[in-house]
Amino acid sequence: MAKIKELNIALLGLGTVGKGLVNLLKENENEILNKHNAKVNIVRIFERNADKLEKFGLDRNLFTDNMQDIYDDPSVDIVVELLGRIHPSKEYIEGALNAKKNVVTANKDLICMHGNELLKIAKSNGVVLLYEASCLGAVPAINTLKNNFLGDEIKSIKGIFNGTTNYILTKMTQEGLSYADCLKEAQALGYAESDPTNDVEGIDAAYKLCILSRFAFGLDARFEDISKKGITNITPQDIHIAGRLGYTIKLLAIAKCNDQRLEMRVNPVFVSNNHQLSKINGAFNACTVEGNYSDEITLIGRGAGSHPTASAVANDIMNFAHKMGDVGQRVLKKAKMEKDGIMKYYLRMSILDKPGILSVIAKIFGDNKISIESVIQDKNENPEVKSLIIVTHSTSSVNMNKALDKISKNEAVKSVDAVLEVLG
Ligand code: HSE
């Protein structure tokens, strides 16, 4: 067995994402060990004061409020910057790269505006700068553009790059509410900040579009060249008319490339209800990539929040570990197959329409710890019987098989006609 690789990280910022990363590294420690034969240790935490560490159950000795401690610590392999904003994160990252530390960041504003400059500094120091979490949270948009479509010419990328505005538009669409009311709700839920300008004016989405375009087209797109229009003027009437015409209004970030010429914008769009992007609701993000041979491929997922963003940060950390070349390849163990499965069921059976039969069937389900979500009794092609349709809550497949065995032996049940899994 190869020696376990120890990776030491210095974490800058114990905010929402920082805490998510600490939790992930703790909770997934064994998974990371099994997958990569590696162990990730947090050896320094840069914060304003040490109490924050204690409040979160972390060793006070990890605390520093001086970046020089991190630059000078030879044990630190990776600096993970989760402070946000351009300054002083830019200076901290420059310092870390010049101290020959690898850097992982989730900072989209910084990468959009100064990414090229920072990448040059990383290269000249022989270290890497990774920033998957800067775009669309857990959605692996950067890695997909980097590692896939390698034989295709990418014609366009477009998508829902901001969860807050998608939440607001979804609410306006589904409940006919005004922009102002939905914004208030988004703020109450913590999606929108008290100053929501960056989200609602399309600025946040434009940062992400700028970064992703560099990977998609290999062209140096500039934030200033992206035209930006937000959602503040969208009215319930616009949304209603869109619906009548077969469209849903979405704030889309769009970049198209034709013969090295880029067309880039963020603006509200009437999206046909036949297009996948029309169906992305709530705070979800999505990115549709169109290759000239692949056609459109859409990635969908959570674009913000503690766990999803921490997932993308951890992905970069482990990617870096593989770049170092000395983490183990996953060793496959013999799989043990689970005989039981937990799922919801749709059942359709033909039953005699006689007193007491429903209670008999319900009792069999109850005896087998199966809870029923809904029941419909319907006509059947055969006039002598009725169709009984049942949707259950999540239940064990072993219990369901026992129940079905009993049900099918009941003389009032003529046949069990359909047993299907229900998702969602
Ligand atoms: N505020 C962003 C959103 C997440 O609502 O999607 C961070 O970019």
C-alpha cells in the first residue's frame, strides 16, 4: 500500500463556505482517503479573531491574522482563499503564489478582473491557481469546459448563472407576485443581500460569463465588454404575456463565438418552454454548452451556498493533489450489493369493488411499515373490476415485495398491473 499523502491547507476565511469546507473535510475524511489515498489537514486559519475558531470547535492554535505566518510556513501546500471581494484577497493571493503556495479560490470578482495576471504569477512560481468554485457553485462548469468538448468547437455557452434572480423570476412566474415582493422574500431567505445590485443587475452573472468564456473559446473576454441588463423592470404582466405565448422569462448569460468574434450579454430572455433552461427553477443554476458536434449539453445544480460551494473548492484541492502526481489511484474493492432499496412507489392494481377491500390493502401496507401518500380509484377496461392506484412515501423495497406478495394473494385483487419507482 502506497504511503498516505498528507496535504496541508491554510484556510483564509471561516465564513459560510469556509465552514462548509471544514465540515466536508471532516465528514468525507474516509471517502477522501479511499478515493485518493490522501489526507487533507487544515494547518492554519486566517481570520480576524480567534474566537470564531473556538465557536466552531476548531483548535485556537490554527489561528493567525498575519498572512506572513502562512507565507513562511513550509508545511502549507495550498492556500484556500474564501474571503471574497477583490481587496485584500488579490494581495493575499499574490503573496501566497510568490511564496510558492498553490492557491484555490472561490472569488469570481477577482478571477474575472485579475485572473490572467494571477495565473501568470502562479506560472512563474511553478504553482497552480484553481477556481472552479468561482463559477456556479457545485456545477462543474469550468472543469467541464476544460476537460470535455476537446474535439469540438464550442459555438456558445448560455445559462442561468445567478440563483437569486432565478429564484425571484420563478416566484414571480409561479405566484404572479411583483418583483419588489419577491426580492424581499429572497432577502429574507438569505439568497439576496441587503444591497442586491450585483445580483439583480446581472453583474454577478457577467463575472461568471467572463470567466467561463475564456475556457470555452480561448479568447480573453473582458467584463467591460459584456452588455448587462437586470431584472428590476420585469413586471408580472411581462411574465404573464410570456406564459401565454409559450415562454418563461429567465435572466440568461449568453456568449456566442463566431469566427473568433464574441457576442456576450446578460439580460432577461423569453425562453421557449421547449428549452431546458425554461425549466430551471428556484435558486438553481444551469449552463448549456453547445459544441459543433456534441450539440447542446446542459449542466444543472446548486450555484451557491455553503455545501455546494465547498464541494467545488474540495474538488480543486483534490485535483491539485493529483497534479502533484503522488496521490494514489483509487483501488477498487469488491462491491457488496445492497439487496434493499429505499424508494417511493407507484402501484396500479385491478380490484373487485367490494366493501372492506381498501382497508385490507391499507392494513397490509401498514403491517409492512409502508406509508401511503395518495390513493385514486378509477375505472378499468374490465367493468367487473376497478383500478386502484397508490403512490407511497419512501419505503424499503424488501417491505414492498412482502406487501405485494400478500396483496396479490388476496382474492379481491385480480392483478397487480404496474409497480414503478417514483422520483421526487
Ligand atoms: N449571489 C449569487 C447567486 C451567488 O445568487 O447566484 C454567488 O455568486
